[in-house]
Amino acid sequence: MSVEAARTTADARGDVVVLLIGMRVNHFRAVHQWVPVMLAMLRMLAELKKDPGRGLLSRVLLTASPRTYYVVQYWESKEKLYAYASAPDAFHHRAWARINRLERGGKVRGHVGIWHETYVVPEGSYEAVYGDMPAFGLAAAHGQVPLAARGRYAKDRFSYRSTR
């Protein structure tokens, strides 16, 4: 990853689709409950990386605490995100079906929490600045341009409109 020795911004155009998805370890000793969830998250990311046509543009793995792990994902569109989530051939579909079976059978014991939040951010409602950074986050998903291409001030970047 090369570092851009300047201030840059993301080259996003149009709406931006962001998915935050993660897990929380509620009981550390229940390793047999939370490790499979963590491994499933990693398996889904590997599956998406192998098939860029599914629509995942970029992702950032983060931790909020020793208990909470999550992924910030940038998608081409909400339609591609929904298509992946419901695709019968995708690992997500099998993992979610298993969770639903366990829950219906009363076998979910609260050892691990799972969550997600999805945002469709309209153009003109996001902006980004990166100083001496490689492409990261939104810029890794949509490309990186010099700050001057979108405006020196946040108000200028918020008012930017693409031609598409």
C-alpha cells in the first residue's frame, strides 16, 4: 500500500452504501459459541474477496473492545448487498439459516451477540479527508483524489456533485 504524501479525499460518486456488521463476545469461556461466529465472518469476507462481482468494494476490520469486533464494508449498491445476503449459494445464507434453526430450537444461549447496521448515504451527505495515508475506508472503496479536486473545506466537499 503506497502512502500518498499529501491531503486527499475519496473519489466516491453517487450514493455510498455502508454496512457495519459485527459480533460481541458475551461470555469469554463459551469459546465453542463465539469462535464459529468469528470464523464465519472471516469466511464470508474471503468469499466476497474471491468474487468481486458480488459488490463488496472494500472492508475494514475493527475492534471496539476485547469483546466487540466488527467490519465496516463499502458496497456498490444496496441491491448487491441484498443479493449477497439472500443468495442461496453464498455462505451467509447457510450461516443465517443455522442461526435461525438454533434460535427456534432454543439453543441460542446469549454467549455471543451479532449485529449489523446498513446505511445508504446520498451524494452530498459524506466527505472524507486523508493526510499522508494510503487509500483507506471510503477511499479504498472508491479511489483517492487530491483534496483540491473536491474542495479545501468540508463545506465544499459536501457540496460536490458527480456528473452521473
